[in-house]
Amino acid sequence: MSNVVLEKVSRVFGDFVAVDGVDLRVSEGEFVTLLGPSGCGETTTLRMVAGLEQNTGGRISIGNEVVSDAGRGLFVASERRRLGMVFQSYAIWPHMTVFENVAYPLRVRRKSAAEIRDLVGKALRLVEMASFAERPAPALSGGQQQRVAIARALVFEPKVLLLDEPLSNLDAKLRLQMGDEFRSIQKRLGMTSQYVTHDQAEAMALSDRVVVMDRGRIQQIGAPEEIYRYPANRVVAAFFGTPNLLEASVEACARIDDRRVRLNVVGKGWRGACESASEIRPGQAVTVMVRPEDARIAPHDAAHRDHELRWSGQIAHTIFRGPTRSVVVQTGYGRLNVDAPSFGDFSVGDNVTVVVPQRSAWAVPEQASTAS
């Protein structure tokens, strides 16, 4: 296996900057996902690693080999980079059987018949498709075609596996199942993998690290839980789920430990304590992120406790979602979204208090810049 290193990598199309100075290191055996809204540059970044697009700035290395260096005019063709690739469309050839689809990369590399038989058999067993070897490709379901595409990408033992939204054509249940199965295969093989998706839940479930991109730039890199709980800026906070993003200003600041700072903040008709990654001077504007699942609804006259944020208001409406109930509370600040227990007694018009523990409220500077 090999690592992948991008150093100040850019891609410009005329006046449009698709990727802007990306620095990223994917370690051997690591699963890293590029995540962001459509047009943020993640697919272009993956295609530059694949050699399907040529970077106009910076350098890309796979293992110990520099495969593209814009400054030196160096560009190694895609077929010489020894990469496995799985795309959104699967690109399964309909005129071939499952066996022939998976064997194709080996035939191109002129492997012997015995090697092809052995390697294809091993790849199909890995994705639990050995019994379908002689089936025509058009007779497969979407999930089966996806497995064949993965087997074909792995059959020649590539240095790195690149995947561009490989699950997006599947229904929700199969998408979840195939994602779990693929992650299990990746862990077993220790295969260095770089993945692109727009699905936040998928990125968090599959990845060792997530790279959040926006407008061609990296906004934050970190473990899924770190990205979700402790976003570096408002862009990252807003991208995951449907958080409450509250404008406030800092009244006081005190360090808790090496990673966290306690802030006393004041907003429109509310004040309280939250946490942040860095010290922020009094008077500075911040955005306080409160995720709906971290808020709870208490009676209107509930006793106040230290280290809590509180808003009083009325329930505006509720939506039953099975495991949870989405409750919207109209407060003096505005509307707050709360994920409450589905069995709770919540009626429109009830006077309630929304309560959030200090540790569950996370603040970022209003003008936070990109992070790496």
C-alpha cells in the first residue's frame, strides 16, 4: 500500500478556480473522505490524484513517486499510477459476464490465464460474488453491480483505491448495507482509500478522517466526531445536519484545558456559557452552534442550573419521525430546533424552556478562516 500526498495542489479552468492550494496527506491504510456541497472541488481533487485531470499548480505524490508536478511540467498518465477506481456509474460493461468484467484490468496488463483465474476468483470471493461469475452483467441488481465494480478495482492489487460517490445510485437501505460492507473490506485489506461523497452520514460512518471542502479550499480535516462536535468555522458547522446557529458576542473567556475554552456569551434576549477551541476576546462576535439532539425541552418554570444555556418560548409545531420527534420552539431570539423523544407529550402552544448544557454549545469566531 502507499500514501497519497498533495502539496499546494490547484486546478484552474480559465478564470474559475476549482481547487485552490490543497494540502493533504493520506497515510497508508487510511480511509479519508472528501466531503462538501456540489461544486466544492472534491471530485476535481480526486480526479487529479487519479490522473484524469492535470493540476495547474502544486505537486501530487503516491508512495515514493511524484506523479504530477505543475512546476516541473511532470505528469504521469493515469494508467501508470496503479490506482483502483470506482465511480458513481459503476461502468460495468453490459456485454461481459461478471468474470470478464473483473478480469478486464488483468487482461490489459497481459496476465496469464492461470493468474487471471486465481485473482478474479479471490476478488469475487472478497465481495461475495463468486457464485455470480458467469452471470451476464445486465442481470445484476444495483448492489451486485457495485460489488463487481469494487472487485474490478481491487483485482490487480492497486496501490490506492479511489471512489467517487460509489453508493449514490443505491436506495437508502442498500446504501447503508453496502457502505458497511465496503468499510469492512477496506479494513481487512488495509487499503489506502480516498473517497468522495456529498452525504454527511456516509462520510462519518466510513472514514478515519473527513476533509470538509468549500469553494475549492479545505475548511477542516479531522476524525468524524471531531468535525461534527467541534467545527472550525460556521461553514463546517452548517454543513452537518440542521444545527441551530446563534449570533452572540463574548462577555468573558477562561481556559478549561489545552483543547477547550469557556466563553460567557450574550445574544438577543439570552446569555450563558458555551465552549470554544480558542480564546476569544470580550466584545468579539461569535456563532454558537447547538445541535438539535443536544437540546432538551423542560417545563417553562424549570429551575435554572449553572453551566446551561436557556431560552423560553412556545412550541410552534412538531413532526413525528419514529425514533425522535422534531420540535420547533419559537423564542424571543427566533426559532430553535430540538430533537425530542418520540414518546414525549409536546403540544403546539405549550410554554417551554429549551435547555443546552455548556459542553454541548460550541462557538466559533464570526469571521473564522479556513483550517487544516
